[in-house]
Amino acid sequence: YMATHDPLTGVLNRSEFEKKLYKALTKLKQHELPSTMLYLDLERFKLINDTSGHIAGDTLLRQISDQLKSAINDQGILARLGGDEFAVLLRGINGNEAFVIAYRIIEAVKEFRFLWEERIFTVGVSIGMKELSVDDNSLTQIFTRADAACYIAKEKGRNRIHIYSDEDSDVQHHQSQMEWITVINNALDNDQFVL
């Protein structure tokens, strides 16, 4: 149990989630069974952690995990990727049905109130949605695309769902920026900047 679950929240850990995601991708390629990944990033978690301490942050993560499980309602597999990032695997679910579940998650988190030392906090969540495709070459590619969609959801105002698409100009722009980070870091490491 400890090898497959996050010790703080009791949901699956990243390693076990990756195994389940790999199986879902394999099933898609063999039997065309659809699946969707949701990449969740909590909003305002850092504020609570910084102002009220790590014990408050840990308590919030445990409580929000329960809210997420309730919103998913046995339709998906929930995992904590690390920090305030979670993922959901919706096996046998794609398109509109996956969007409905993602919307339920957003509403559940919006309604949640975290009480700590007589203070009430609200949190939000941004969700990147990536439908698995036979063209997906690796788990890294799926995670990167779901994360990029989540980033766009945050950029467009938070508490939103953004669906990944290869043709999405916002995602392409984000990926281009990420590639430039690598180019600049390489140039710095190799002393390639000149006045």
C-alpha cells in the first residue's frame, strides 16, 4: 500500500498513476478503449501554506483529496503527483463525459471552505484535459500536454478547464516558450552569450 499510495492523502502516488496510465494507453492502442487524463493544479494553496504553515497545508491537501474523490464518484482514478498537483485517469471515458466530470471537480473545489484557526480559506483548481490518443508516443508526452493545457487554464483566468488539442495556438505558444527555456539554459551553460 505504501509503495503505491501517497502517504499524506491516501490517494495513488505518481508512480502508480503512471502504471495505470500506461495500461490505459495500451488498451486504447489494442482495443480502442478511450481514456482521458485530467491534470489538476490547486489555486491559492501556496498562500495557505505560507500564511498558516505546513500543517495547515497538509490538512488542506487531505481534505481536498476527499472532495476530489467525492466529485469523481468512482468514475476515475485519483492520484497526487506532488505538492498541490493531482491527476485523474478516466478509463473508458472521453469527450463530453470527461468534461462533465472535470466541471464537477471545479464546482466541488469552489464550494469547499477550509477552516484553520478561525480563518476561512477558499481554493480553486485549474484543469488540463488530455484525451488519450493512439498517436501518443509516451507517458511523458501525455503529461506534458495535459500540463500545458492546465497552464493555459490558469492563464485564462483560473478555475477553468482547458482541453488539449494539437491545433491549439495557446498550447503551441506555451510549448514554444518552454523550448526557449531549454535553449537559453544551454546557452548559459556553454557560455554562448556575447555582448
